[in-house]
Amino acid sequence: MITPSKARTASLERSTGETSISLSVNLDGQGQYQVDTGNGFLDHMVGQLARHGLFDITLQAKGDVHVGWHHLVEDTAIMLGRAFREALGEPRGIRRMGHAIVPLDETLVMVALDFSGRGYAVVETTLDNVMVETLSGDLIQHFLEAFAIEGRINLHAKVLAGTSPHHKAEALFKALARALRDAVEPDPRAQGQVPSTKGTLDG
């Protein structure tokens, strides 16, 4: 694998009436992470994203959780998507697309994605109306959708088999991590090239 010519990192901060978030992302990291959102399961999922994608992620997030976890989960996903997009910069010389099929005990998950510059998400978690530890299943799906839209990623994610809600969610994030890692990895056969016949990935 070739080494990128410049650091692919991003540091972002955002404060609204609902949340306050600061984070940094290094696409060429070692899977190190420091995550504190106040929700243990969300911390665990972002940790999976970092570890299995070999991204370094530092994330601090606070919000109006007295009304529920929706605002914090959504804004965390938004900021992570933006950070990945900013860290990637002009997407030259990358593989652009990635996919992963990940097992976790009885669970099997598929994720395929494309850094196309057009945010789109088709997500089937089978977690509707289910609590996954400290998060509702619909927030797991919403996180993936918001991340894809803000990262301008075409994302398809599907739980193919499984019974444990925890396993389904964890396998989704592991598969997302592996697919992201493949997609942003420099392609030694395409150095400096935009991976598109259009000559641009700007939408």
C-alpha cells in the first residue's frame, strides 16, 4: 500500500441548542480511539468503527439527553460523516468503493459503499421497535443514514441473518468500518487519479 502524500485528517467542532460535539479523525491511523458521548453503547459502536477501520477517532459529545438520545446520536453521525469527507479531501488515488460481509456468531451483515460524492443510504437493520442495550434500533439505522448523507457516501447495509440485537448492531459497524477502510485506501495503480470517468466525485 502506498502512503498518502499528505495527512488525511480532520478536526471539527459544532455547538447548537441541542448538542455540543468536538472530534478528530485520522483516516491513516492505527485504530486508536477516545470516545465519550455519554451513551455506552454508542461509544462502543464508534470504537468498532475506529478499531476495524484502522481510523484514529477522538470524540467528545454532550447534548440534551433528558429528552432522549435522538439529537445526540444524529448530530454525532452528522459530524462523523463531515469529518470523513473533510479528511478525505479531493478523492484522488483511492479505491473509492468498498464492501464487507461480516459474521458475528449467529449474525451475518453485508455493507457496500461508494464515495461517490452523492449521499444515499439503503439500510435494513431488522432492529425496528427493538432496544439495543441503551439505544433504540431505529437510532442505529438513523446513525448510518445520517453518516452516509453527510459523508456523501452511497451506502447499502443489510443484516442477512441473526437474532441478537447487540450482534446485529455491532456487526453493522464492523462491516461499515471494513468497507470504509477499503474505499479510502490509496490505490497504487491509480496514483493521483480521480476514480471516475466524469473526472470528478463532487456530486
